[in-house]
Amino acid sequence: MTVETVSTAPIEGQKPGTSGLRKKTAVFMQPGYLENYVQAVIEGVGGVKGRTIVVGGDGRYFNDKAIGIILRILAANGAERAIVGQNGMLSTPAASNIIRKRKTFGGIVLSASHNPGGEDGDFGLKFNISNGGPAPEAITDAIFASTKSLNEYRILKDAAPSLAALGETRLGGMIVEIIDPVADYVILMETIVDFDRIRKLFESGFTLRFDAMHAITGPYAKAIIEGILGAPAGTVVNATPLPDFGGHHPDPNPVHAAELFRLMFSSDAPDMGAASDGDGDRNIVLGRGISVSPSDSLAVLAANIHHAKGYRSGLKGIARSMPTSRAADRVAEKLKVDLFETPTGWKFFGNLLDAGRVTICGEESAGTGSDHVREKDGLWAILLWLDIVAARGQSIADIVAEHWRTYGRDFYTRHDYEGISTASGDQLMADLRGALETLPGRSFAGLKVASADDFAYEDPTDGSVTRHQGVRVLFANDARAVFRLSGTGTEGATLRVYLETFEPDPSRHDQDPQDVLADVIAAADAIAGIRERTGRTAPDVIT
Ligand code: G6P
Ligand code: ZN
């Protein structure tokens, strides 16, 4: 074995964002780019000597080559063992599970989640710590600091082993253990939901369309839904992971999963529709003629979680990201458990889960998860929905309607303005922040502002404070508009505007959120001057 120490210089812009480092694939493929960053990660986490690291990704273009390089760097830095998904594949929640189950030091997860893949697409790298969750800011800050002072990286000259054959091989002084990416995940799911009950549901003729979007959940969903749960072949579509996701964005929203949405609103709709994203952590659930908003999904799952065997001991608390609707708050209040409002980004849930303060967490960005891992988990959410449908013997539409009757409905929508210039995005947010104090008492599009602030979060477990997490405007009628810039893009800026209003009256629940929210949408535009500043007349994506 020969360790090569390569002189290098810091590369600008290797700053981890909401979910690790995300860049264009071509940027990651520049000579030394990945090598520098991986070495910086190693320094930032305090070294890997004698440690075990899980490595896997969503199979997007460059996944396998990147893993080869990463393994050579880990070995050169003295890691004892790397646990790698076969062919380099591990869904993000499955990686989290392996880190926890095997009690490893951490893991390197390769993905740009729901962003497109391929040579012209996006790539990403995220470090997860020993609890299985994304590294908290203290660590990502240390990684970023390392990227700025790095002057060499260490890499093994030896070629990395093939990732195809299960079992152990050696790479220098490090053991490379190739594992079945699906097996441990299946074992975990079996402890949470009742496979027999769901199997009976399918036996009774229940129909599902699961769209894996040519991404990582294909093999997991095939094995569990069609294999173990006995759903007919063809239930899981687009099940083969492709390096470019078939040229699509693997994002389960109405734009990128348009075919699934169309089907679910047609006369041929199955009982349930579902999809996950590139790396398997997001989910969307649809019933016949209804798409369950992620915010509602969190609330319904929390209210029904006692049906699932994994949660019989009850719910400790619920956490949601700030822009997620307040539907979950109403469930928490009724169940008399704590509700935590955190900044956007799954990493903020980690401490609450570790401290046993919450059982379930969710985000408006199609993410739901629980204390079973430390990532959101797309397939888990879909299996939990199936288990609840099986337990209650009702359709998804009926379960949601009943939920709204009990708790009221939080009408919700998110409007995204994609690819605006970074300068105009920053300016818009800066001006909003500058105007915060002047907003209360003023009216916009007929709605009076009750309060406005820039969201800051104090983590109740360690007291750390995170500021500037988005501007919240609360109106006198309790409607809300939230503004923030996306932290996951790789080009320009994306403005996200989150809009919601509460309706307790069941006779008014069956309306289109865009209609119900028309005044909140107009008020948000008037407050932030979105059309004027972006030159856009309509959002690019509405979820
Ligand atoms: C990723 C994170 C989520 C987060 C989302 C927000 O998917 O894992 O936790 O909610 O990004 O993305 P944004 O583009 O709004 O920053
Ligand atoms: Zn994802």
C-alpha cells in the first residue's frame, strides 16, 4: 500500500449548505475538488483513524467513481473499515440506519437529493454523525474552515475495489465491507409497521402506484411492497435507478411527478399514489382525487401514529420546520405533547430526537420521519400511511377529511420563484428584514399585519442559536406568509414563499387552496414586491 500526500490549495466556495455540499456534477469532477473536500471533512470531524465510516449514495452520475476516490482517501487517513452499499447504493434513510445499527463513527452520503443528476446535473456530499443524522452546524462550520486552510490531502495509490460483490475486501489497511443496501432497512421497517396487516390490505384488492422516479427507492420499494407485502408486479414504477434519473428531476411534486398526479386525479386512479425522491428521504402521498400536503401528512401521521406497532408507547412530541403549516401544532395541543418549531433542514431535528423530546418530525418540503433513524424517510412514511389505512379501513380522502373536521384545515401552498439572480434574491430578503419593524399595523391586500420577525431558533437541548432563518409575517386573521431563500440550489437563487390560513368550518374545507389563499398571496406580493423585483408574473412551481 502506498499513501500519496498531494499538495493542494484551498478551493473557494466549499461551504456546506442546508444539506451538505451541493454543486454541479462537473464542479465536483474537477481534479482535486472532491479530494480536497473529503480531506476537509475528515479534518473537520476530527480524523477517521481507527474508525468505521458508512459510504453510499443515490446512484447518480459520478456516484461510483466518487466512492472509489473516497475509499482511497479514507484508507489513506487510517480508517479501519468502510461499510459500503452494493454498487455504491444506499438511500439516505438506509445509510442513517446502518450508521446507527453498526454504531459507526459516521457516514458519507452522496446525493443532491431531488435535484437532477447526470453530467449536467447536480452532485452532493454530506457527512452524517454517529447518531445517523446530518452533521450539526458546529461540525459543518469546522469542515468549511478546513476547506479554507487545507494544503494537502492523502490518498492511497491502490485502485479501489469493485463495489459489486457482497463481502469484505481490503484496501490498504482498511476493510471494505460491501453490504446489501436493502436488507437492514427491511428489518427495521418490520419493527415499525404491521407487514401482515398491509399484506391483507393488498389481498383485499387495495391498489397502489409507487413512483420511484428512476431513483434509489426503486429496489427498496420492489423488495418491500411487491416482494414482502405482495402488491401486484407493476405497483412500483420507474423502479430502476438511473444515473440521470431518466432525464427528470427526481422530486415528488406536482410538476416533476406530473404523471402520478394526473393519474391520481383521473378516473383510473388507484386507491393510493406515492413517490419518493432521488435519495429516498422525501415522500408524497396521494389518495383518489386528493394530494395530501406534506404539512397535513405530518399532522395526520402524528394523530394516527398509535395505530402502528412501532409507536404503541405513544408520542413524545412533534417537531416541524418553521415554514411547515401549523396543522401539526393542533394535533400536539390535543394530544398534550410538545411541539417544536425548528429552522428548515433535517439536521435541526437530530438533537430533539436524541434527547427523546420528539417522536415524529416533518417539513413542508415533502419530508417526514421519526426517531427510527435521523433522516427523513420517504418509504417509511408511505408504509406508515399504508398501515394506518389498513388499520382504519378508510380511504385516504376520508382519513384526511375526518382529520380536518376534527382539527380544522390549514390551507397551505408554497410558491417558488426559481433561478432568480442571487443579487435580487438577497436584496429582496434584506429589504424585507429592514422593513420588519414597520410592518405591524399596516394592511396589504386587505390583510392587516399583526407581527413580523426574522425567525431565530434556540435549540432547547444545547442552547445553540441559529438566526436569520426566514421572515415570518403573521396577519390579524391568523393567516401567515413566510419568505426565505432556498439553501439547496446550485445556481442563482430560489425564493420560496409559504402561505397559509386556518379554516375551522368543515363546510368550507373542500376548496382549492389557491382560491382560499388568494388574499394572502396578494398580500405577500405587496409586502415583498416579488413580481416587480423578479420580473415574474407567476411562480415556477406551486406545491
Ligand atoms: C433538504 C433538506 C430538508 C429541507 C430542504 C429545504 O431536502 O434535507 O430538510 O427542508 O432541503 O430545501 P430548501 O431548498 O428550501 O433550502
Ligand atoms: Zn432527498
